[in-house]
Amino acid sequence: MLVLGIETSCDETGIALYDTERGLLADALHSQIDLHVEFGGVVPELASRDHIRKTLPMIRQLMADAALIKMRLMVLLTRQAPV
């Protein structure tokens, strides 16, 4: 089973592609540290807009890197808020 995990709960965008038979196929992480440094902490509105800009291109690149553009995802995992 092919699983795509997406994590965007704070100031980083994390994407992982996992196959239940082969393990971790690819992963990527985008940090927003430079975006928030001048404010002394995370600005939620800036963070959410950056997640929107980065998530889809990161998914496309991850699937291309893993040579899985035409494979069908079976499970999509997301994280909506901190625990």
C-alpha cells in the first residue's frame, strides 16, 4: 500500500511517501525559520500561506523523485493541529 503523509502543523512543511512493502521511499522538509525570524516567532497567517505555496510542488517533486507519478495512492495521512 502506498501512503502519502503530510505534516503542516506549525512552521515546517513535511511530506513523506511510504510503501508498506518497501518502507520509506522519499521524504522532504521545508523550514520556515527564515520567514519568521524577523518577528521573533511563528506568525500563523504567514505560516499557513507558505504551507499552501509549498505543499503541492513538494508532493509533485517527491513523487517524481520516487518515480511514482502514475501510481495510485491508497492512503493519505495529514496532521491538522499540534497534539
